Amino acid sequence: MCEWWSPRHTTPKKAMLDLCIDDFMIRQFLQGIQIPEIRRILISEVNDETFLCRLKNLPPIRQMFDLVIQVNVKFCLKIKDIEDRIIEELGFSTSSRGEAEQLLRSQNFLILLDDFDTRRINLHDLGNGWWNSDNTQKIALISFLVHPEVPVDLEIKRNHHLLSWELFSMNVGEVVHSSTIQKLAVHVLKQCSGHLLATVLMARALKEVKDVRIWQHASRVISFLPTSHTEDRILLNALSFVLGHLGSANKYVKYCASYLEIEGTYKVDLLERWMNEDLIGTLDEGEQIVQHLVNALLLESFQNGQSIRMRDEIRKELMNFYKAETNPILLVELDGRGLMEAPKNGVWEEANEMHLMNNKISKLPDNPNSPKLSVLFLQGNHHLRVISTSFFQCMPILQILDLSQTKIKSLPQSFFKLVQLQKFILRSCELFKELPIEVGELCHLEVLDLEGTEIINLPIAIGKLTNLTCLKVSFNPQINHNRRNNHSNTIIPQNVISNLLQLEELSLDVDLEDERWNETMKDIVKEICSLNRLHSLKLHLPKVFLLNDFTNGSSSINLSCMCFRFLVGRHQKRMISRLSHEFAIKFEEQESCLKYLNGEGVPIEVEKVLKHASALFLDRHLTVTSLSEFGIKNMKNLKFCALVECNEIQTIVDAGDDRYGVLQSLEYLYLHYMKNLRSIWKGPPIWMGLLSNLKVLALHTCPELATIFTFNILQQCCNLEELVVEDCPEINSIVNHKVLAKDVGPWAWYLPKLKKMSIHYMPKLVSISQGVLIAPNLEWLSLYDCPSLKILSPEEVSSCKLKVIIGEADWWSALEWKKSERFQPPNLDAIFVPIERDIDLRTQLAEINDQLQAQMQKTEPSQQSGSGDSLKAPAVEAGTSAKQKQMKLGHLFMKWPLSELHPFLIQVP
């Protein structure tokens, strides 16, 4: 569950925001150089050394200027020094100054002066003999500093553009701090392109919206190419989104755009006109509507709220929008309807968007006439195998196409005529194996997502897609005998990746056994390291040394400012995965992940990357005996850690004398199939910090582990929310048996935030906490196949918030309660749910959870059930099977108020 606000999440991932702000600065620069009167431009507060490289390689720059010259002038003290550097960069000697000046006068040039200090040099004295009014000639000063007033024609300041993010955040509310929303928020802001009015309109329309689908829709709408005449595409798109969410209030906006005086009018007069037009029934109703439109920035109030007006630029674009109402935007939403056939041709002719996903469509029309269609969603039609040759022939403005999770094997020839296509998504199409070379004709393509396909190799034409910001590909492995059928021995042609200078997201899913990848990986990695806009990278690396390219200082990539997923090493494929799907999802949710397979020792390259990682997955490490060998200081940012089949590890932390801040950021710790694990902590008593932020601890099949919570560790885990212990046969108590009740205060509670505890397959377990008070907020307790646990202490299940206990019926019937001086043993039979021994445990737990969630949608608040005070748990009703008892669970939970049930709806592993 995400937190909607946290002081640690005040701004998005730095790389994403930097790219967004850099884009705004570049756009302002491109606009400025179009103006003949602007010759000298200062770009200050640049904090990215790759900014200049991006700027000078932009296609508009190359098209406008014959000469683009970059010179570092940090140590130049005089104008002559700078001019000499420029002349040398042109290939002339300083003695040939006249020839160089003659060349410059005859050319369209852009001179970029890197690290310029305006305090030492008067810019107006630079290049007096170079200017020619017949040519386009500009000099740009790039500075990492903030400067006082400088005599230039245009100054571009980074802080001015950072205002866009601050303005957006202030208007959209605290939802922007959610990790699930933040990336979408940055994309919306980026598409606003520094347009402050559009930025505020979008932010207010999205204020406190938590639905990811609405944010995704906003991201699509604001980036649409114009389909009708408009002077301000971005503002029109923003207004289109806002109006789409106004509902019935839309008619009031239309009225104001059409009839409200340019200079404005008294609010009371406007309301009277609305009443005369039967638009409102009362003045109070009108007041609320006006305030709503003012809050949305569609109207402005002035004269202390007595008068109302509409901004001229909003009125102009609204009129463009309403003029197009004769051809209104038609959204066809037929998703998830179980359709066997696609809509008829007449529907295609009028539609702007078609949502046909998650149906059973097997055949599409041959050649639908779709002149207005800009968005087509067909994902999840698993019966769709073939698309007719001419299907896309009459879709001239299609911008977004999703064919994911279909059975198509190839793309029809008409697909490559979609020259306006911006996003093409083809995820999880396992029969799709070849991307034709014609894909290079899709010059506007920004997103190409082929994850989960069986692509054999990328065509060299991909290098022509210079507008790509996102490329995700899964490759079909070509191993030994398969290679003779392959069209190419190269998985990615040389220089394809390095040509994609706008890439921000790159995912290459490659089988580590594919010899083609092993042969070319070094060159591909070097090309990736030249991409200075990249902020998200997923990559499989069979050799550890390849990590060095990302950390040696020469790379354009800064791991500390980006999201990465590195899978390093070769792996032996398991016949059956031992890890749950939920575990994999939790790992993928982390920002920066390092998975190290079949490793030996602790390579320095792994240590360097680990410093920037928020998640570590060690799979079958062969030699280390504790996690500490990777360096405690290298794991200060680690939030997720999983160790699987690391058979030499005996303890997680071998602290020595270092007892401060150990794994202080760690929130999730998963230990699976650890043959020799004996303890979590080894060393002197912990003073502070160890596992203090841990939320989930899961231990699976650790045959030598005898101790989980020593009293010392118990004190540290104050934020633990979920505990899973399975198949650890040597454990006889979850809290170490050496911890005696007399050693703690009589009313001291431990694990105060623990809500869910699952203990399964524990043959020697005789106690949960040996009388220590734990888990006052426990909601879920699952105890299965723990034959030695015959007596429970009231201190171990003293939570008044307990919603369900799960176990075998015969075990529950025989269970006894230990006498307690502090608590009366509870009567918990009403919340006990039995488990069948001959049905998979996980399946039954998932069913219980599903039933609870379904019941929650029907339950009305009612009286809370009380608890009894008998010493022995009452027997389960005779003749009632576990399945019947689970079916009755819905009626049982109607006894609890909705507010108390809500925290229970947590995912079962």
C-alpha cells in the first residue's frame, strides 16, 4: 500500500525532473533562436554536463545552422582568448584569423561557449567582425552559475522552469507525492512544455485524483497532435481534458465562452442571465457553479469577487474546441464486454477513440474508414490472430495503438503507413517474432514496447526512430541449433542504440544463454552509456565486469539519479519456480534493483552498483557466509533484500563492532531455502538502527535456523507489519525461548504494528512468544501444520483487532489456553476458519482473502461481535467442512463495522 505523503518523497526521481526541466529550457532556446533580433543568449544554472551535447545534436539545430561550434572557455580571461579558441575549433591557426572570420560571415552559425563567466568578459565585444544580417547567427553562453544582470538578448534560467513543477505540485495537491502517480505527473508536466496556464489547468483538474487510469488518460490527451486548426495545441489539449471531466458544468463554460463580455461582467448579472436561460434554478446553485469554474481556472473573479471574466487565450481555444463540436469527439468504450466481433464500419468512421480491449474478438474489419481515429486499444483479445493487409489503410491520424496480449504473428503492410503513430504497444505477444525493416518509416514514434514478445533481432531501421523516448524489447534466445534459422547473428545492430539520443526508458530482456548477446554485449553496453537522457534501464549482463562501464565516471549515466534493473550472472533454469508471483511483483516495484546470480565472492563492480540500489536479490550465491560481506555501508539505501538458496550464508548481519545504522532503510527481507542459515544477527547487542524500518519479514525453508527474535532484535522491529515463517523445523518459539516474561515490563508491548502473522509447517513450535506481550494490532493469524503447538497464551493473541484465525479444525478443537494473570482467554471460535489438509494451502488462503474482499463490497456497518471468556476454544460444529465454514465467512464478517474490516484486506502470499 503506498503512502500518499512522505517527507522522503517531496520531488520525483531526480533524473526524471531534470530531463523535464531541461526540455523546457531547450524549448525556450529553440523558440528564441527563431527571432532575428536575438543573437546572444545566456543559459544559466545548468546542472547537467550533458546538456550541451543534447542541445547541439537536436535535429532543428542541425537543420538551421551550417556550423555548430562548442568551446569550453572556463580559463579564457580575454575576448581574444575566446576568439582564438573558436578559430582553432574551426580548424584554422590563430594567424589565419581573417580567413576564419570570412568563413563565419558567410555561414549560419551557432557558437556554444561552455562554462562562460560573465563577470570577467564583456560579451558585446565578442566576434564583432563575424556578424552578417543575411544569415542566422547566434552565440549561446552556458553557465553552471547564477549571474546578475547580463547584457544579452535572452536569458534562460533553470529556476524559472523549476517553477513549473512547484506550480503543478501546489495545485494538484499531495497526491503528487505518491510513488504510483509521480512518474505520470512528470510526464503530464513535460507535455505541458512550460506552458504555465496549461500546467495549472491540468493540475487543478487532477487535484487529489488517485486513479492511475485518469492520470494515464490525462497524459495521452495533453500530448495529442492537433486534428483541427489551433494556435495553441497544448492549451487546447489541456482544455479538452478539463472539459471532459466537467460533466454537466460544461454548458456553463460554453455559455461564458460564447456570450460573456471580453471585459467581464458582474457576477450577479451573469447568474440572472443563467436563470433566464433556465440553466440554473437558484442563485445559490449558480454561486456554486461559478466558484467551481473559478477553482478550475476557467473563469477569473475580480473586484473582490463581485465580477467574473474569462481569459482571452482560454476563450479563443474554447471557441476552437466548440466549433469542432459539429464533429464531436466520439469515444467508443466496449472494453471487457465479451465481444466476439468488432463494431461495424459505421462506428469506425465516426470514432476518435476505440476501446475494444479484453474481449474475444477474433476478426477485425478488412479496411475500416477511420479518418478521425487517434487511439485504438485492442489488447487482451486473445483470439485475435490475423489483421488484414489493409486494416490500417484509412487511419491517417492514429497516434496510439495497443495490440498487447493477442495472438498475432506479424503486422500488415498498412501498419507502416501510420506516420502519425506515437505509441505502439505489443506486450506479451509470444507468437510475434520479427519486426520488419519498414518500422523505420514511423518517424513520430515515441514509445515502442515489445516486452514479452519473441523478437529474434532488431532491424537496423530502428536507428531511424530518433524521436523514441521509450524502447522495451524481449528477445527470443537463439542457442546453438536455433542460430542457423536466424536472419542475423546480431541481436542489435551496431550504432542503433547510440542513434536513439532521446531515449529515456530502455529495457532489453535477453536470455543470458544467447550467444549473440554474449558476442555483442560489450559494444551495446558502451552505446547505452552514451545516452544522456536515460532515467530508466533494465538490462541482463552475463559478466560482472560489464557493470564497470556504468560506474567508471566516463558514462553519461548517473546511477544515483535513475531507476535501474540489472540482472547479473548466468543462471541455471529451475524446473519449477519456488518463489511466489507476489514476491516477483514486490521486487519489480522497487526503483533500483540488482539481481546477482550464481556469484562468487564480492566483486568491486557489484559493491559500486549496490551503493545506488534500493533492492538486492542474491540468487544461489556460492561463497559468502553473511550479507555483511557486501559491505554494510554499501547497503544504506537498501529497502528490499531477498536471499535465495545461498547455502553458505550462516547469518544475515555479522556486525562486529559496527552496530549503528545497520540496514536502517530496509523494509522487506525475504529469506528462501537457506540451507545453513542459523541467525539473523551475529555480534554484540544492537544499540540502535538494525531493521528499525522493517515492514515484512518472510522466512521459508531454513532447516538450521533456531532463533528469529532475540529480545534485542524484538526491541528494534517496531515497524514490522507482516511476519511469515514456513518450514523452519528447528524453531520452537517465534520469540526466543531465553526471553523470559520477568525480563520485560508487565505491560510492555512488542511488534506494535504487526497486523499479519503466518506460521506454517513448524513441527517443533510450542509457543509463539513465551508469554511476552506482542502484536496488539494483529488482524490475521494463520497457524497450519504446527502439531506441537497445543497450548496458546492469551498474551500471544491479545489483539482486540483480530479478524481471523486460520488452521486445521482438529487442531483448533484440541487447543488449550494457558492461564494468565493479566488476560482472560478469549473466545475466538467465531473468527476461526478451518483449512482442508488435502487442498493446497496457498489456494485456500487466497480464497479466504477473496471472499473477504467480495463481502466487503456488500457489507453495511452493524454491531461488532463480542468475545467470550471460556478457557478452552469451543469445538468447531460437527459435520461442518472447511469449505462450508469458509462459505459462512461472509455472514460472519457482517458483524463487524466496515471501518474495522478495511485494514484486513491485505494480500495473502
